[in-house]
Amino acid sequence: MHAPQTNAVRSLPLHQPRTAFAKLRPGEGQGAPEQLAELPLRVAPAADGGFEVLDGFKRLDRWRKQGATAVPVVVERPASAIEHKRLLLLANAPPRTVTALDEAKVVGSLAQEDKLTPSGIARLLGHKPAGVESRLAISARLSDAAARRLAKRLI
């Protein structure tokens, strides 16, 4: 038996992904009011040739209820069950990649280019008006040097 291809999106028959680790993810989470496109499941190859779900338990459940016959997956590298549990936590707690400067640039663009008011931006993004005002101030007043430092999370 050869090792499964890893780090590429592929399709698995719906019955193949197993959910032995689902009991380790009892939290309900905070669903976004508006959903983006569904991501593939993240699975890990098991010693017996099967696949254990590390991320995507709720998506898998939805797809089963919708009658899907196959599901998209990304296969992680083979590892021990102990390492798979560590990967389960990593997959479900990704680092925040949006910086205050990113938010300021988007908020500034919405205000300047799209002519939205701060309250309109707050409603659109689901933020508090004070947070939008703060990002507008960053967008309007930050020097280039300070912006570079903020982008690098130095301030």
C-alpha cells in the first residue's frame, strides 16, 4: 500500500471520512451570519488505510444530510494519533492574519471610494461604530513609516 497524496484537494467517497475525533470538538462555535464557500475537510490518514477528520465535522454532517456521495478533502501527512490530535487543534485555531492596517485600508476604501458612512461601514462589516472610527483614523492619519511598523505588528 502506498502513502496517500497529501496537501492537495481530492475527493473521497462520503463513507470514507471517519469521525473518531468529533468527541474532542463538542463546542458549538460562532457561525458567521454570512457563509463563504465551503472549504474541503482536513483529514489524516489512519494506520488501517482509512481517513480521520481533523477539521470539518459540521460540514461533513451537512453534506451527509444533503445526500452527497463524495466530499472534498485535503489529506495531512501520515502521523500518530497523538500528532493528529495536535493537528486537530491547529486546524481549528488558525492564527489571525488580518492586521489593524488591513482593516484600516478596507474601511478607508469603503469610506473614500464607495462613499459609505461610518455607520454604514459598521453595519456592513458587523463592527461597532467606534471600531470603524478608529480604523478610519488609522487610514487617514498614519504615516508611511508607522504603517510599515503596524503591518509588521511592531506597534
